[in-house]
Amino acid sequence: MSNTINRINELKKEKNAVILAHYYCPEDTQGIADHIGDSFYLAKIAKETDADIIVFAGVRFMGESAKILNPDKKVLMPDMSADCPMAHMASVERIAEVRNEHPGIAVVCYINSTAELKCASDVCVTSSNAKKIVKALPNNDIYFIPDQNLGRHVAMAIPEKRFIFNEGHCPIHHGFTEDELIRLKRLHPNAKVLAHPESRDCILKHSDYIGSTAGIIDYVSGSDVNEFIIFTEEGINYALKKAAPDKHFYYPSVGCACADMKLNTPEAILNVLESEQNEVLLDSKTMKNALEPLEKMLELGK
Ligand code: 13P
Ligand code: SF4
């Protein structure tokens, strides 16, 4: 492993490359990344970096967003097949129908979506800024794609607006069950429950805190409590342990690993740094049309 890490560091210097990694990546990948974060933080870093090459250890929509925000930079994905299933769970045809049926509606697109869906949307959001951005929009009617759970969570906080939801979901978070939550609470009665808003309402209604991966880590850092039940992908444990080494974290017993995120191994990073293969490339029309909702998010999410 140390040979791999040494070579990655040499190539990073030689090629002026930066490694961005999401909190769900394997631990050894988070260990070698220059920046680790949630989707919003990584999009901001991708926009601000002066590196020539961005290696994005995440899933496809993250690499695409980095490329759209940085047309002149080379964005490499350690594994091109790392994709988020939810990113495909909406359709441009349905967006067109909804726009027709509800003139004046705003199409709000969770960043976990394909570039094609972003092109058909008015603004992007992440789990850390969705409420703020939807509140700031002048539109009263909102079509929220693709995640029904985040959409419903945002809608509860903004009762003055009317929402249309889409049936997309994250296979990991949508699979968490209330029975498992109750079992964990019985085992750890003093623990706080922290959940990502991609989880269903049967989880969120029991949660002491609901937020993005970065929000969950901040909550733990600022809390006097020592035990936490965590309803999100298990890769977050690395950052939680770093932030609070003496605290205890409990996870659902099954199904909290995102197989796509785990494809981002140090070996895969070394491969793309060496070969410069797996470049994210999008046609110029997609780049232009998807940039608008992403830039609007960065502006409104400040
Ligand atoms: P965050 O923006 O909270 O990091 O979430 C990204 C994601 O894919 C959650 O499943
Ligand atoms: Fe997509 Fe879920 Fe994996 Fe996040 S955890 S990247 S939403 S499949």
C-alpha cells in the first residue's frame, strides 16, 4: 500500500492533480484525498481548485458536476462504472409534462442526477442546502426530482409551497427500516439518532438530527453525547472516528454500504493518475445547459 500512496503523491505533484473524495469512499481512499466532503463542499472545491487534473473519488454525477463547473480541467473518475442508481430515476419527458400541466413550476433537481436531468431543471440542490434554496425561490410550485424522500423532507419544512414528488430513491437509504431503528434504540437507549434525509419518514420521524453527511459529522463534533445511531452509508464512520475518536457509533446491521462508492480504491486512483483514462467528457450543449442550475445552486446556497 505504501508504494501505491508514494506513487500517487509523486504523480499528483508531477501533474498538478488534486484528489477529491466523498465520505462514502473506502477508508484508505479518504486517507489519501486532498479534500473529503459532502456533495456541496466537493462541488465548491471543484469550482475553486487551481489544479489541472481533478481525480474525483465518488460517483458519476459528482464527476460530471465537477466537469461542468470546470470545463477547462481534466476530470478523471477512478472507476467509470461508479454510478448512483438514483441519478437515473427521473425523466426529461415527465419534467416536460409537469411543466406543461403546471406553468410557473420550478424544477428542483437534487445533485444526485444525470447531467441530462440537470439540463431540464431550474436549480440544483444538495441535502445540505435544499431547504434554503427552495425557500429562496420565488416559485410557489415545486417539482422535486429525483429523490422522493429528500423532497418530502424539504416539503415538510416549507408548508407554504406546493410540491410534486418523483418516485426516485437511494437503494441504500430507502432500505433502512423502522424495526431496525427501534432495535438499535433499545440496545443503545442513550444514543442520539442521526439520519440522512434520503432515508424514509419512518426513520426521519425518530431522528434527533437530519442532515447531509457533513451535517452529521458537525453534529457529532458539537455534541456532548457519546453514542450515536447513524442512518447513512457506513463510509462516514472514518470521518466520524476522526472527529470524535472516543465516541461510539452504531449502524443498521445490513445494507448500509454503497457498492458504487467502494469502487474508488487507491489502486484505481493510481491507475487513472498514471494513464489519464476515465476522463469525464460531456457535449458542449449539455455542459452549457447543466451549468446554469449548478451555478444557481452555488449562488443561492452561499
Ligand atoms: P451528501 O451530500 O450528504 O454527502 O450525500 C450524498 C449522497 O450520495 C448521499 O447518499
Ligand atoms: Fe447514490 Fe445512495 Fe450511493 Fe448516495 S448512497 S451515491 S444516493 S446509491
